[in-house]
Amino acid sequence: MFNYKSTGEYEPVNIIENFNADIKFVSNALCLICLRPNKIWCNFLNDFINYKIFIIIDDNNFDYTELQNIYTNISFIKIDNSKCKANYYFNVNTMINKLISGWDKALYYFSIENTIYDFIWFLEDDVFFYNENVLFNIDKKYSNADLISKKCNINTSGKKINKWHWKKIDINYELPYYNGMMCIVRLSKKMLNCINVYAKKNKTLFFLEALFPTVAIKNNLIHNSPIEFENIYYRHNITKEQVNKVWLYHPVKDMNDHIVFRKL
């Protein structure tokens, strides 16, 4: 197993094959962002021991009472859109033509309502990883990182560049800007505070794939892009033969595939 360095080189790292149950990331959390919870995800996350588990439910009409009674190790959270709007947490996922999305609600919740966690994993429900140990190993190797994500790209031309979504995004920072796949990230409390400062100052946020790396770099935060993120794609047909027990994968939209892939 290798760790990607900013120099473009790779260096060997030791993989923890079995996490120690006596070592607790008591100040770490995991937040799954979804329209409505899927029981396959709930079954998987309910057994985690090193993270406090939250599921942000974007559908505010969804009744999660039954799920909360079954999955006692998971906190199911719904956030009224008005709270996000009042605190300027919107436009984080505008590419789906939705002013306030599950991402806005998740960032609002951990920046405003629940600020006790030092580090939080945020992920969408079409991300796959084999077990809790995948995240635990990354945490051990990058314990001080403010942003852990896939590698990002640089934009030195702003809206003049005719690719990706740059022409649709307004950013109140000086160039350059940055972007990358951000469907699974780990953010620090410091990073969330910087996002909150931007929201208050500018009375809006911007698309998460540019928001996270740009805020991190502009605020001189620590940003790591481990090799475990190399199989995070926008579109990709991921098969069982490609899956291992230490990397992250996206997209895996069929929840039945999650079950199959965990039978390695």
C-alpha cells in the first residue's frame, strides 16, 4: 500500500489490518447524506464502534421513527430548510438544481448545531467502502488533516475557462480556484469554521466540489489526498473484481452491490 505525496511520488505505508477496539476516535463522527435512509446502509453503520453515526435525511416528510427504534447507534437528523437559509447554508449542491440540499443541511448541522466533533466524515449514499477499518486507517495516517479528499484540479482563469461547471459558480476569493470529486470527504472542526465564516461574510456558499478544496487552500489548511481515494469517479462501472478492502469507491448506486462487494 502506498501514500501519495504532494511531490507526485508514492511512499509505502503500513496498513492496520484490524483496528484496536480499545482505541476510540471519540471525537470523530460519520455523516451519511441521503434523500431517505436505506436499511442496507443502516445495518452497516449501526455496528460501527469508532465513530458516532449520523444520517442526514434530505426528505423532510420522511418519518424515521421506526428506523430510530431499530438502529439505536444511529442519530437520524432532519433539518428544516429555513434554518439553512437563515444561516446562508445554500448553493452547496446547485448542480442538481436544488437551492438547499442534504449537503447544505449536513454542513449547517455540524457547523452550527452540533460542533463537538473534531473530525467528521461526510459521504453520499452511492459511496462504497468495505468496512469501518477503511476510514479508521485513513484517520490514523492523516490524523491532523483538515480536508481529506480525492486530488483536486486548479483553475487559474476563473469563469473564463470553458470546462467543468466554472461558468456557473461564483466564488468570492482571489484566483486560483480548485475543484475535485467530493462525494466523500473528511472535514475538521477548523475547516467547518472556515466554511461558516465564508457563509456569514458572503451570505451564501458554493458548489461543494469547488467549495471544499478552495476554502481549505485559501485558509492554509492541511489537505491530504490519499491513494485510497483513487477509485472515486464521477461515472464509472465498478465491478467486484476491482474492489479491495482498503480503498473507497464511487459510484456504487445499486445497494445490492454493496452487499455483494462485502463478501470478498
